[in-house]
Amino acid sequence: MIDALRAENPGMFRARDLCEAFDVSRSGYYAHRQKEQRPRRREDRRLAPVVVECFKASRRTYGSVRLQEDLRDRGHRAGRRRIARLMRRQGLKAKTETPLCAEDHRQPPWRAGGAVQTAGARRAVRTGSGAGHGHHLHSRP
């Protein structure tokens, strides 16, 4: 904020006066300005365009894990969380697969009608036993 005001109005504001107005210590303000020169921030600025390039090359389908592999293949070392952070800061979000129809036909048989059944009911579906067959569902096989 202080740098933005000084850039918009050169020579009009002194850093000392703005620090006082925003209740910020001058040493804290100058320390904050030095943060941009820190190695990790420099590396983030260098890596961010490469992340965007890889993301676009993947047709916007890669998440942080696959981007990490792609970046490694290109000779860049970066952790998954760092890549995820860079993606968030740039508004990059991988596309997710959408079902072809409202009810996904690839559901396992124990998810009949989209409702999750208990483990006992799953066993009954698999073995063909259950209510009406004279069998009781037990918690053990």
C-alpha cells in the first residue's frame, strides 16, 4: 500500500509519514520490501510461468501431482505443495471428469440407487443371501 501510494504520487509522500499513518514501523516496512529479493520468492517468480505453460500444455487437466512430474521431466525441482500454491495464486484449477449422464453407470453394485449401503448389505449383495432367503446378516463373514 505504501509503495503503491508513493508510485502513484512521486515526491508527494515520504515513507516515514506513510508508515506513521498506517501504524507500521519503518524497519518493518523496509524489511517487507526486502522480502521480494529472498531466494524462494525469486524462485517462485521464475517457476510460475513454467507452471502455467505446463498446465496449459496439459489442456488444463493436470493437478499439482502430475504437474510436479511434468516439471521434473523439464528439469525443475519443486514440491507438490509449492506447485499447488503457485496454481492457487494464478487461479489455475484442473478440470475434473464429468459424468456422461446423471447417474454414473460405473457404480459398484453395493451403491444401488446412489445410496451407500452397510458392509453387511454389501456382503449380502455379493453372496446373494439376505432377507427373504431365510438368512440373517452378520457382521462377520
